Amino acid sequence: MSRSWRETALTKRLGLRVPIVLGPFGGASSVELTGAVSNAGGLGSYGLYGMDASRIAEVGRQLHAATDGPFALNLWLPLGEDARPNASEYVAFLHVLEPYFAELGLPLPERPDRYLVPFDEQIDAAIEAAPAALSFVYGVPDAALIQRCRDAGILVIGTATTVDEARALSIGGADAIVATGFEAAGHRVSFLSPAEDSLVGTIALVPRVVDAVDVPVIAAGGIGDGRGVAAALALGASAAQLGTAFLACDESAANPAHRERLWSDAAEDTVLTSVFSGRLSRGIPNRMSRELGEVAGTLAPFPVQNWLTGHLKRAAAASGNPDFTSLWAGQAAALITHRHAAELIEAIERTVDELAG
């Protein structure tokens, strides 16, 4: 690796100054953090999970006002798991969580008409928002969608947890692929095999994906500082994606209790759990993940579980209670040292420059 490490296929394609990508978060994405990363020369990203068209349009307007640099928006592709429990099933799923609703003083939620915003509504608004890139998780965008993005001048980024998924994304027409190891925070976005059977580490995954596809690869998972970025580039990646290190920054929308845990000794320990959403995810363990992990077989599937626990998470976050909220964190969380995105990027650059000689 030479001092020209800043110039890669992805940085040239998107006009980035540095090959650093902000991992997209669901509820913890913020315009301030996305803009800060883009303004510092990286690719800021914003997660749109759960947002309707009007909210997506507003986020797009705010991001264009916050930065002149490129940014990405992120969407979850439908994975054929839009569970719709009947009334009795819903009552059974809610019953497991009922003690937590009572403890937080919350009324039990009525069964909704829908648990997810329709993807078609989201994608129309996301394309209209005109990001530099659209990143997708949980699948391969269909040919018509990729063509719509290309017609709009939007780069399509897919996400793979295995080599087979990376090949599928490449064949499907993705312009770049995030190779995300099991060390990463948040949801394990596997789509060809169960997430539990797709737990490949970043160092093993990235070079295999680089060898398997002909598009730029973004390394993700367990990357928390300049050493991790240098390692990712040495493995052949065109950029490194950091999530947890940015999540801990003051600009993120992580709630105070979550951010406090990221800066504490608790960040030394992360676990994989399906408790919070019905899909396997990595975070710092807490009371809810421990207690419900013992009754996992009785929990609702995604997206029902995610919708139900969303009520608990919002109330817990508002009261500063870390016991009932998802504390997403990757295995590099203990490396956190910076509270501002620009400072983190500057530190990464210094380290990689030193390692590049």
C-alpha cells in the first residue's frame, strides 16, 4: 500500500477524497453525521428503514443542504418475510412482551394494518432524493430498479455476507458491494442462507469477495480505526465502512444511554441476538436481550417483533433506560476514541499515512 491509498476505484467513481464510508443506521442516522462524513471527504450514508415517502423527501432535502459532497441512502429490500399474524397469534406474541410494557407504563399496542412502509413507496422517494448512491441490504435489486438508478445517475451498492451473495449481486448488476463480516454492528443482512449459517469474518470474507467479483468492494465489520482501514485496503477493498466508531460520535442520533454504553467497558462484549427485531443482529447485551433470549422460540418473527419492540425502545430511549433498547455495536467498539466525525477521519488518515510509509 502506497501514499496513493486515497485513490481507489470507488473514490474515483464517486468523487471521494478518502475511501471511508459511514455505515448506514436505522434510527440512529442523522443529517448532521452524514453531512459531516461527506464534508470530510468520505461517503456519508443515511438509513431509511421505516420511513415513508414524505420523510425520505425531507431527509433528502436536508442532506443536500448539509453537504455538497456525495452521500448514500440505504434501504432494506423485501425478503419475503412480511409476517401478518392473525389476532390470536398477535396476542400470543404481545403476551411475551407484556411485562415490559407494564414496567414502562405503556399501553399495549393494537394490531396494526401494516408493519412496514411499502418498498415501492420508499424507492420512488429515495430515487427522487437524488443521492450519489443507493445502498441495499437483504437481497439483489431487480434489473428494472438498477436501470432506474442508472438512468438517474445513482450508483447501486449491494451488501453481501458471503461470497455467494457477492457473486449474486455482481451478476445482478450492482456497481459496488459491501462485504460485511460477522464482526459488524446491527443486523446480519444475509439473504441466500440463514444469517446463523453466514457468519464469515471480515479478514476471510473481503479478499475472497475481491477475487470473486469485478466491481469495487467495500470492507465492513470490525473496522474501528486507521489500522483497520489500512488492513481493508491491503486486502483489496476499494473503501472501508465504519459504523460503530461513527455511531459513538456526538453527531449521530444514537440515544444518550446507547452512546454512554459505547464509551463504557460494556462495549468490550457484544452478542448476536434476534430479540429486538426477529432477525439476527449484533449489539451490547442488556436485560432485555438476556431475558428474552431464553424464550426466543416464542418471539414474533420480523417485522412483527421489530414493530412491537419499537414501542419499548422509543420509551426506553426517552427515559435514558438502556435495558429495553437495542444497543447496536460491533466487535471493534472498544477501539472508540473520537467524539466527532471529522476528527475520526483525520485520525484515520494520519494512521494510514504512517502505515503507508
